[in-house]
Amino acid sequence: MQIFVTMLLVYMLWKYRRDSLLVFLVMLFFPRVFIFMGKNVENLYKVSLLLMCLYTCWERKVWLRYTAKDLLYVLVFIILSASFFYSTVFYSRDSWTIIFSQYARYLEIFLLWFLLKDAIFYRNEKDKILHFLYEVVILQIIISIFKLVIFRHQVEGLVGSFTISGGGIGTSFPVIGFYIIYIYRKGVFKKLDWWLIVGLFLLGWTTGKRAVWIILPIIIMLFFSYVRGARLNKYMILGLLAFPIMIYFGARLTPTLNPEHQVWGSFDLQHLYDYANTYQFGEEGIEGQRENIQESQQVTYVGGTYGLQNEQIEASGRGNATIELFKLIFGLRPLTEQDIWGTGLSTFYSTTYEEFDKLPLTIHLSYKGAGTGFFQMYATIGVVGAILMTIFVLLPYTRLKHRKMKWVMIGFFCYDYFMYNATTCRDTYLVAMIFICILNVNYDMAMSARLRTPRPATAIPKESEAMRL
């Protein structure tokens, strides 16, 4: 399996060897090859990737593409960087290795915006980059089919060319893959594209992701009805009918979504609802939180030594974690210093489940896996960092000029960030794909607006001047 993915990497590098930007993007979209080789190789890969990004930016002089519209993005990144380093270096005293590892991804995201903006708006590389991205989607589906042939069952960690641990991308990539297909085809799909959408469902299924069976059909329907603004026709009616069919097959094909806990189990709507509610809000439902009184003590772990708070709010499930965090931000619960600045990157990324359970935060999760992307920011770099990070990752979406598409994409981002694991803003390769989609749509709309703008009429000469002519 790994040899097959490595061969695809070599093929893509050879195909785009003459373009430094596409070589960098190929390396960015194939982290799995290097993760498989161990932690030392993975760290070397991350450093090399950042150096490649910096070199490509310097080679193309992307700072020349800065405009007044980018001022807010730059200011937010500077303030976020200051908050990040204060929290991790001076407050929690994380190791430089983990600080660099985490900060590098956000620096790359910041640089990628200007790098891709330069390529799409100023170097006439829009079509080439979008076609390349279309190929990347096809490759992920091919890898998923190959994985299914080899393993013959669901394997959560192996997601395309991206990762070998953690399957959260199996939910977010199919949605982003649909964005890419839709924008590449400008909303007019060919027969191959519909097969690719089936392949995106297959990618989600082979990683054991349940949400893809509900979220992806919703996104598809919104794009073909709300975004495109088309009137109701037979194709839309067929799409609406396909939505419950996809839920039906998704429930039967995914073991956790049926009572028998097996592939091709029975369809039980009540079991489906109970599972979704428990998954997001715990056994107690949306009100599933309670005060947990702790005795004062000192807790020592890899991030440092902290005093445990006398009173904690224990949130059950991802949904309740976000609800309680919003209560904390809006002053409905008292903030401590550790809530404001976090407890360090190590507390979430380098602790065991037992160590995580002892984190000295006002909001305490029932288990580590319930930490949404938003909660992870709160736990590591505090409320200040979480708010700044939210603004930073959300700003590019607000630059999208297609109003309806913008709201659909923001809606999925909010689900992923506040109710899931935030792969759409933590994994650089997914952010790069989103940036390419946003910038391509903006470019097309700018060109359409320019073509629609009437040229000034040529002045009609006076009678005497006309006679002389």
C-alpha cells in the first residue's frame, strides 16, 4: 500500500518537475509517505516543507502582491503570533520542538494565501493549478479503491495520500473534493464527475466516517440548488430523492450506525438518532454537563506543573464542550489565568488520556477525543488564542465574492471547527485546497464583471469634423 502511494508521489513530482510551485504542492499533498518512515523523517519533512514554501515565496516575490485588503489578515496573524509565543514560550514553557512544529503550519497557511494569490491572479496559472487539484482528487479516490482491494474492510487511519493515523480527514476531504469538482466544471458536471462523487463517498466509507453520509449530500444539494440558484427540475428532484437513499445505505454500510454493528446491518432511524445525539452530546444529551468539585492539588505533566482548580465543569461530548466554552468566553462563567492563556501545546498533543483528564482547566472533557478544534485551541493557547485563531482561519472565507457559496462553505467550516476536529484549518494541505477554490471563484467573478462592464462610447464628431474626415 505504501509503495503504491510512494510511486504516485514520484509520478506527480516527475510530471510537474519544471514548476516550483506545483512541486511544493505535490510534496504538501503527500505527507503520508514521510509520516510512514518514522518521527525523525516526519520532522525533517515538515522543516523541508516550510523551507520550500519560504523559497517559493522568495522566488516569486509574493510580497509584491500585498494590497490594502490584506491588511486585516496580516494584522490578525501578527497578533496571533504574539499571543501564541507568549502562551507557549513565556507562560506554559513548551519545548521548542513542539512550538516550531505547531507554529510552522500556521506560518505556511499565511504564506500560502499570498503565494496562491500571486499564481492565480498575476501569473495566469489558474487553470493549471485547478486542473492539478482535480487530478489530486482523482488520485485520492484511486488510493481508496486500492486500499479497499488490499484490506477488504474499513481502515480509519489510512486516508489517501494524507495520513496514516486519525480518520477525521475522511469526513472533510470528500466535501472539499466536491468543492474542487464543482469549481473545476463551473457547476456543469460530466458523467465522470458523478462517478468521482461516488468515489468521494467510497473514500469516506473506507475510513469508517459516518458523518460523510449526511454532510456530503447536504453540501451537494445546497450547491446545486441554493448556490447555483437553479429552478426546480427533474435533476434536482432526483437529487432530493437520493438524499434519504444515501442516509439509508450509509446507515446499513457503517457498523456503528446500525443495531447489529456490522456492514450491511438493518436500518433503524431511532438507533441512528440516538447514536448521533450521544456522539455529539454524550449520554446525558445537550444538557450533559455537571460541576465536578476537585480538591486543591498540584498536577505535574509534560507541559509543566499547575494548580488544579477547585471547581470544574465537566462537559460530555463535543457539542457540550463547545457550548460550555462559549459560556466561558461570554462571561457566564469566571475565567482563570490558565483559561486565558492555556496550559501549553504539550497538554493536548503529548499527554496520555490519564494526564489529559487532570488538566487544570475550568472546562473538563469526559474524554480526550471529545476535544473539537475550538476546544483544542482553548486548552493549548487559551481563550485569547482560540478567539484569534478563529478569526485568522475564518478571514479567507469572508474574502469569497460569491455570496451564496461563501455561506455554504462557512457553514461547513463552523461544523468542522466547533463540532468536529478542525481538519479544514489545522491541516495545511486542506487549507491550500480551500484557498485555491476561493481564489479561483474570485478570479472568475472578477473577469465576468469586467466583461459585463460596458466600454465608454466613442464620441461622435461634429458635422464639420465629420466632413473633413
